Amino acid sequence: MKIVITSFAVAMVFNIQPTFAQDGNDPITMYMYRRVEQGKMNELIERETKYWSKVAQKDIDDGRLLFWAFLVKVGGIDLENSSNVLMVNTYADIDNIEGMWDVSAVFPDVPIEDMETGSLFTPTSNLFVLTQSFILKETENPMEDFKYVGIVYHNAESPAALIAAENEIWGPFIKSAWENGKVTQTGWGNAIVLSPTGDEVKYNTISFDIYPSLKEALNPSWAEDLEMPDMTRIGEAEGNNRRATVVYEIVQSLMAE
């Protein structure tokens, strides 16, 4: 599977390290989980990268979309029934999406049946999340350094306190660690789940760790002399609830400049 990571390349060229403030106008992101039969996976990847990435780029150029990504899960449990694809879209204005995703306008001479993807997957869930922090390592080789992401799902006793503690403690720590060559991780961020919420939803915040290889995503390398920060606040906010991690391959992504 070819890896195309244009968003992270752009981020490194322009040194983008966005943190989203709570001013009431923050862009909202959709996480769309899909179940794809293995016999249809290659066709879905081809259509998403050949057609829909270009549609996403147009919406980005128009200022209506800020981020787009297509991710494929690595491994998992209950593979016959669980989602194995994650599509991520960050909208500049979630209430102003009419007219977006017009694939026929971008490819007027291609039959819609050759571009549509709805017949290739089954939706399993849609989340609305609010990104709170997103930082990336400065690198000369973004195509090599941003290939996999581990998404961590937290069921925190105090979601707001966990986000605050991560941003004050973990974010600066991990950034310093990769700048000093102590870890192979190349990016980190977090988000709070806006909807759906409730007892049936087993997590309320998300964090994500970006790596250059599958091996590092599965079993990250840490320098022996790396000193961990005081994790007391993070542990207290998270409580006794368990977290879960899922690794995805970054197939393609795009980001506004």
C-alpha cells in the first residue's frame, strides 16, 4: 500500500503546530468509521486517493475543509464485524457544508458509478470531536517519518482535566523527547469527544501518537535515560477506567496551509 502523507509534508514546510482555543468558533472534526470487506479494500483505496482526495483538496482550497485523512486499521479484534477504515474530516464551519464533496464538479467526465464509495463499505459509527492539541516533529523526511498513528481512546473520569493535564504535562514532554532524539515518535495530539456521549460510548477523549514505522507504532523505542514526567494529574483525571489503542496506517491525508 503506497503511503501519501501530503498533510504532514505541508505542516513541516510551514511549521504548522495548531492548538485550538476555546472561543466558540473552533473547527469540528468528524471521525467516520467504516467496515470494508477485504475484497473491496483496494478499490476503495483507489477511489479515495484518485478521486475523493482531489475533491477534499478543492474544499480545502475553498477554505471550507481544514483536514482530510484516509486511514486503514492494522490488526484488531472481531475483524469480521468491526470497522477497519477511518475517514477524518475537519470542517471550518460544520453548519456550512452544503455544496461540499461535489465529485462530479471536479471530475465531470467520469461516471459517478466509477467514483462513488458508498457501495464499498458499511458505516459503523460517526464521532464529532474537538481537537485540543496537535504538534509534529520538524523533519526533512515527512514522507518517511509520518506513516502510522496509534489512536488512544480514554474513558476519563474527568475529560476536561485529562485534556488540560496532557497539554500541560505530556505534550511538552514528548515534544522535548523527540527533539532530543529520545523517542522515535514524530507527532502527538488530543481531542475531546463532543457526540455521541453516554453510557454506550466507552470513551470521552482521544489522543494520537504518530510514528515512522509499524514496529515503532506497536512497540515504541524509548531512550534508557529518558526521565518520565510526574503523571499524577493525568492518572487522577483518567481514574481507574481503562484505555484502548488502535493502530492505523496513514494512506493519505491533506491539510490546509
